[in-house]
Amino acid sequence: MSTGSHDYDQLTQKVAEIRDLERIAALSYWDMQTYMPQGGHHARAEQQDTLQVLIHEKMADPQLGALIDALREKITDPDTIEAATLHWLARDHKEATQMPPELVREKSQAASNGMATWLKAREENDFQIFLPALKQILKVSRATARAIKPDSDPLATLLDQREPGFSLGEINQLFSQLRDFLVPLLNNILHDGQPVDSGILREYYDPKVQWEAGFDAAKQIGFDLDKRGRKDISVHPFTTAFSPDDVRITTRLRNNYFPTAFFATLHEAGHGTYEQGIPASLARSVLGNAPSGGFHESQSRLWENLVGRSRPFWNYFFPRLQQYFPNQLRDVSLETFYRAVNDVKPSLIRVEADEVTYNLHIIIRFELERDLFKEDLTPADLPDAWNQKYEKYLGITPPDPTQGVLQDIHWSSEIGASFVSYTLGNMISAQLFEQARKVTPKMIEGFGQGDFSPLLEWMQENVHAVGRRYEPKDLLKRITGDTLRPEPFMHYLTDKMKDVYQLSI
Amino acid sequence: MSTGSHDYDQLTQKVAEIRDLERIAALSYWDMQTYMPQGGHHARAEQQDTLQVLIHEKMADPQLGALIDALREKITDPDTIEAATLHWLARDHKEATQMPPELVREKSQAASNGMATWLKAREENDFQIFLPALKQILKVSRATARAIKPDSDPLATLLDQREPGFSLGEINQLFSQLRDFLVPLLNNILHDGQPVDSGILREYYDPKVQWEAGFDAAKQIGFDLDKRGRKDISVHPFTTAFSPDDVRITTRLRNNYFPTAFFATLHEAGHGTYEQGIPASLARSVLGNAPSGGFHESQSRLWENLVGRSRPFWNYFFPRLQQYFPNQLRDVSLETFYRAVNDVKPSLIRVEADEVTYNLHIIIRFELERDLFKEDLTPADLPDAWNQKYEKYLGITPPDPTQGVLQDIHWSSEIGASFVSYTLGNMISAQLFEQARKVTPKMIEGFGQGDFSPLLEWMQENVHAVGRRYEPKDLLKRITGDTLRPEPFMHYLTDKMKDVYQLSI
């Protein structure tokens, strides 16, 4: 078999067309969240359904299946682009054949309706508005899992879709290891840490200037916002790509809290560098993706935190930021500002959480999902369960659903291990960062001069450029020589908190 | 046959899916012209190709053809929604079956490439950049016509696609009748008219305030920009709809010339009212369109000119506009302003032309298209031919291609009777307006109080609500009792110019 074979070319063409339709569906989704007028929702939902059913039909096409089978038989070297393409494609095709078209349509409808009612529920600050949609989403998510793997635990199936190769047992183990580290660390900080004053972040920051500063920072780290990307406003920040040369990030702005937009922008720009780093040769193939949600999040969390909340970054960027906000920051020291953006405090909103409590937000969500799937929890009881978990893990209770159970967009389209990727991403980011530092020791020094390119280039070469060629666990091993381990992340966080809070641990 | 029949339902569903894909393609096109970063072009073009080929495949589907044939045999009453649906669908299906998929792809590629190179050619003010694309577009347009009707004149076929039921002979006759009226009228104005001073329109008008004023005016005439529409910026203004509840118009702004954005906004808002007026019950069917380009333009030109350049409109809107632009307009009289926006003067840019010279711009383009199709003119010679026609009809020569042959977006995707709809639209608008006045005599008085709803409602009821149910000529006859006649437009223009220029004709 070679890329020149007729069958392989035919396969490539079929896949390219499916990818085109997926990109167009992504564009439609982007538009729904950014510019679509409210009235557009009903028809757009129908259009999305049509497109999703069509994509499914093409992916489940028996002719495609026959091509895959014929070509797989001819594989001699499993470590080639062609072999990887066939490996993932076989998986995607099989999953599609397991899904009845009616379920695809139901799923698409549940997601469109979910998004609309989630937006409305947030506006009205009323969970009941969202509840019927949520029930339907849970039902459809479960049915999807059952269709794909009738004999498996549904949540395990959905986890494997997002994080191929990971079992629920592994996640439980990683998470409890992390929890056992985080809870004492948090207590340590709260009781023995030198207090941090982050009041300076809660002044009025002109949203237009926030917009500019975020734009600047995203460009600085190497996300091309000039000819290959855009930044827009949406209710929930996200990243989407219509090709490596057209990558869109969104953000939201809060007048009286600086970190919201800034760090979300770095986060999404991190995702954006991944998408811009996918080679053109893979972009229209099944390999033109990250191998897992966790790998994608490793890039967003990397730039948001390991870089964006680091001392060297602010050595460089704080003087720039002072120019954007002279009134707010002229008389603030770099040290005060650095400590403020690293303030650790139990808080309500995941995307605004500090690096220590962040993973507790994820653990809460994962536990709730587990309970929903086990039917130990009904969707109607979700808000109460949410609040109880926040009280238990973080000692705070959301005053209303918008700051509680309605805060994330994720459950408005699908439920099932929807958040684990963030915590896996944190771990992967630290493990990759550790490796990158070994290889390019002067990397961090460069941040202080605004030179982020050695890190970006290392990620481009080792992570982005390979797309979805390897299973996530294999990829991590190829890059770092090791399996996924929480230790690099825990070491990173310990060192960071010792520095910020002058802890003696 | 009834709407309840299984076959008819199946047909309706198939058509709805095609329409969904067309709407999604329109969204993609809108994005290309508004927000897509430059780098996005290449992949987007491939995505558009895939979508266009798919739409074509579904429209040419033999199963659809069989359904159409079976259902047409059962038609008993030709004046029903079902009969009209089958009439137009049979036409669309037949055209699709005549088109080889390869030509569909070539056409899509030529259009994507055409748009990109047209934008670039404008930027560089260099026709040569656009020339290869233009040749390809002409080639593909001709091949399309030949595929659809092998034995007909290609331009006649393309005309019939845009203006069903109209022959080239009819257009020639209408246009020459019009030209014989316009040229003396123009001379009369230029030699005997009371001079108009439109200098006031050429001051600096803050683009942001222009944006607001245009927004305001569009809403005033009844285009819903709140929940069912949007306005954005693009190089060439246009209107597109993803459903009657999601209609997008675009505009462009010139700092030093007020009419550009304002009247283009009214023009596009006029198109927008049409799209918003398509009943939900027709929106996903082949009837969810205007029956012709001319009918669509009748609504844009109506609101731009018959309303937007009328005395009663400005009686109402001028005090508002003075509030938007106090420095520019505080000391300007309504009369001066009214005459200024009706200034007749040979000019270079079609979309900015006055009502008298406007149709000469169209006639020039139509003659050039005719010459291109007859091969009396090559694409390479188009700029010279363009300039000669402008000299001949309007006595002026474009100083550069951006103000000349590159000014319109139309030829960047297709060539062939691409502009006749505007002049037909002018005629239809006047004929409809005359009829609307008969039925609601106090309509025009209302404009002076900002009440445009009787006219809009009349159009909604008589024009928008029927969609593409009737052939354009039939529709006009049903509404006005008459065939298309240039006289109402000529009478309207004569009266208007007598008023503005105090002519004694």
C-alpha cells in the first residue's frame, strides 16, 4: 500500500469531504455562539441536524468500511501515516456504524435545544428552564454510549471517546491521588501562607482595553491573530478551527475583574496554537486533530498557567500591561501583581479558579457525572448536589445557578466525562513542560524577554505536528519517555505555591 | 395528492435538507465576506466545493426525480402550493441533472478563486490579477449554460435562470426603451435643471455615527435588526438569509461621502424585509425564495429610492439625521439636503449612482456581458471596453480599475445577465408602488410621520408572503393586473426630477 494507490486516494478523498462538512458544522456552531441573532436558533438547529446526519451517513458508509478493511489488510509497517489513518478511521467508522441515524438526529437536536435553553436559563438565572433539555441530553448521551459499546459501562465508553485508552479506574486513581495532594496544599496555603491581596484585580478595567491587552498577549505567545486567526466575544469562551489557517478563539469580558478575559484569552490562544500547528498535510484527514481532549487542554493550560501565571512572563508583560492600564497599575509593584494573579482562594467559577482549586472544580463535576450515570442522582437534584459538593470541597455555596450548576456550557450538548480532560491537561502540560525545559534549558529565561518561541516550537514539533497520529498514552511516552504521572504537576504546583505563599513545605 | 401523502412528505423532507445545506453554504459565504481571516481562504474554498457538489448530488438524485414525476401526475389543481412546489422543483431538478458533478466543482472553484483574486486585485488596483480568474469564470458560466440547455444561446439560458420567463429580446427592448428615455432626461437635467449643491454630503461623517444612523433607518422601515437580523461590514454590500428569522445585511462606510453607507443600508434592508417576509411554512421549501432577481431588487430599490430618497421620508428622517450629525447638518435646510441626495450627476460607482444614471450603469454592464458571450470582446479587453462605454454613456472615464471594471463583486463568481435584475427591479418597484398607492392612498403621507408599515405590510402580503409560488410575470400580473411596463418607473422618475430640478417637461 502507498499513498499513491487508487484505493487509498479514494479513501483520502472521502475522508476529506467528511472533514470539510465537520468544519462547516463547526463554523455554524461558532456563528451560533458569536453573531447569530436570537431568532436564528430554530432554523439553525434544523440545519445542524441535517449536517450531522449527513456527516454520520458518510462516516458510516459501507463503501468506506470496505475500503478501510481492504487497505488495513495491506498494512506492512504499522508506524506510518497510512497505518495511523486507518487505525483511527476504523475506530470512527465503526462507532458511526453503531449509531442509528435517528440517534444522531436526536443527539443533534438535544444539543441545539440544550444550548438555546442553557443560554435562556442563564439569562433568567433559573435552572428549571434548562432541566428538560438536560434530561434529554443525559438520555441521549447514555443511548449513544450504549449504541457504541452495548456491553460497556456508558460513562466508560464516553470517557474513551474523549480520552482514548483511559479507563474510569485510572481516572479515579489519578484524581484521588491529586485530591489527596490538593486538599492539604490548599489548607496549608489558607492557614500558613503569606496573605495575598488581589483587590487590585477587582477595580474597573475598561473592557475595550482588556480586549486589546488580551489580543496583545495572545499574539505574543505566538497565536497568529493576524492572517490565520480571530478573536470574538461569546458567553462561554471557546476555540474552534476551520483549518489550521482559520482558527477562532472567543472570550468574554468582565469590567471589574481583570483575570477573567486575560487568562481565558491565553487559555484559548493555547488551544489556538495547537490548531494552527496541525500540518496542512493532515488537516483534511482523521489525523488532523489532537489525539485527546487532555492533549488539547495541555496546550491551553500550559499557556494560561505554566507560562501565563509565571514570574518570567510577568517580568516581561507587566510593564506592557501597566501601559494599557496606567491608572490601575502605575503604582502597583510587579511582586504584588504576580502574587495577585496567583491568589489561591476557593471560588465559584471554574474558568476563573486558581491553579490549586481548579482541579477540585473538575473533581466535583466528574463525581456528579458519575452519580448521574449510576442513577444515584437525578438531573432535577443536580443543583443541590452541586452546591453540596462545593460546600464540601471548597467550603462555599453558589448563591445562584448561573454561578453554580449553569456556569459551564459543556452539559448543554453532552454529558459524560466532559471535564476530565482539563485535569488530564494540567498533568500533561506539566509533564511536557518539564521535558521541554530539559531540552531547552534557557527557555524560561527567554519568557522574561518576551521570547516564547522556543517553547512554542518545541510544542509544534513534538505535539501539534503529529496531530492524532498516536494514541494519547503512546504520544506522551514518545515525547517524555514516561506514562502519564501526576508528579510533575504536583511538583510544579508545590514549587509555585512555596514561592507565592512562602510556604515551608 | 395532499400534503399528507407519504410521497409528498418524503419529497418535502428531501427538499428541506437541500435547503438546509444551501443555507449553510450561504453562512459560509457570509463568513468569507465578513469575518474570515485571510488565511482561511484555501480550506474554505475546498469546503464550499464539497458542499456545492453535495447539494447538487442531492438535487440531481434520481429518487427525487422519480418522486417529482410520480407526484406531478397526480396534480389536479395547478393553483396550489403543492403544484407550484413541483413546478419549480422539476425545473431545479432537471437543471441539476444536466450539470455534470465535475462542472459543479469547477464552478464552485472558479467562484472561490474569483472572489479571492477579485479582493486582491481591488487591493492592488490591478485588473491583471483578476484576469485569469475572470477567464475561468466566463468559461465555466458558458459551460453551465450549455449543460443546462445545449441548444440555446448561453446568455439567454443564464438570463432565464435569474429572470425566469424573460428573453434576451425582451430585455433588449425594455432597456432600449429606457435608454431612449434616460439619455434625454439626463441632458435635460444637466442643461436646464436648477443646479444642486451636494457638497454637504462630502464632508467628514464619522463612520461610527453613520453606522448608527443606518441602523436606525433600517429599523425604521421595518427591517428587524433586533432578534431576526444583523448588520455587518463587507467590501461589497449584500444581503443573505439563513432563515426568515436570521437575515444578514452588510454595508461599507466611506468617511467623506454620506450616501454610500446610508442608501446601501436602506437597499440591503429592503432585501432584508423580503427575506424576513418569507413565511415559515415556505422557508425550507423551493418556494422560500423570491421568484426572480428582479423581484428581489424591487424591494431593495423601493426602500432605497422610492421611499429613501423621497421628500416625505426626509421630512421625517432629516431632523433625526441632524441629531446624528449636528456639526454637518445643523445649518442645512431640509430642501438643500433633499435635493443633495437626489443630485443627478454621471458618476463612476454603480451602487452610489443617482436614480437617473443608475440604469445606464446597468445597460453598460449588460452590453459588455453580451459582447463577452458573443466573443466580440475578450476578458483581457474588458477594462478598455468598460472605460469606453462609460465615456460614451456617461461622459466620464474611470481613473483606475477599482473605480471601473473591478467595482462590482458579481463577476467574481458568475458572468451572465448578472445585473439586469437591478433595472427590472427598478421597473417592478415603481409598478408595485403605484399599485400600493392606489390601494392605500394615505401611505405616502404616513412616511412623513415615520409610519412605513402600510407599505411594508402591503409588500409582505402581496410579494413576500407568496415566495416563489408564481412565475415572476404571473406574480406581477396578479398583483398589478398588468405585464411589466417601464412606464410607471419613467413617470415616477419624470415627476421626481421635475420636482428636484424644477424642469418644465
